Amino acid sequence: MREKVEMEKIGLHLGYPTCCVDMFLRNCHIDFWWERYAKDHWAIGTGYIPCPFCAQRNREEVESGIRLMRKHQSPWPEVDFTLLSKELSLGPNNA
């Protein structure tokens, strides 16, 4: 349970849409639908896994929303995991 809470914090901190974070949390234990059907989707390789609705949205619109909501100091789509851990105070002794 704690792992899912931390994963939710990470997704939202990175600016990912709530619908995508929710879908990821519900399905993170299985193969992702879009990897099987959309091998050339623009999001593959970015770390962002869109929900079916957002996967059909305009790329610029989705990226603009991510940049707007992003709290992480590294620019989209980069992620500095050391910095992210500090920003969110993640770890075994922090909730």
C-alpha cells in the first residue's frame, strides 16, 4: 500500500494527469495495453504512461498540461531520481 502511495505522489509531482496516474496504479502489475498496440506512440520512452483517453489526445496538449502541473525541477521529460527523492522525501523513514 505504501508503495502505491509513493507512486501516486511521484506521478502527480511529475505533472502526469490524474487519470493516467490512477490507471497506472490499477494496472502497474500487468503489461500496459498501449505497448502492445501503439509501438510508435510518442509517449513510449518518456516514462509517462497515458491512460486510453490521454493516449488519443493531441501530444502538444498533453505535454503542455504536464509542464504546467509539473513540480519536479528537471524539465519534461527528464527525471532526476536523486532530486525527485529529495523533493518528495521518499524513503523507508518518510511517508
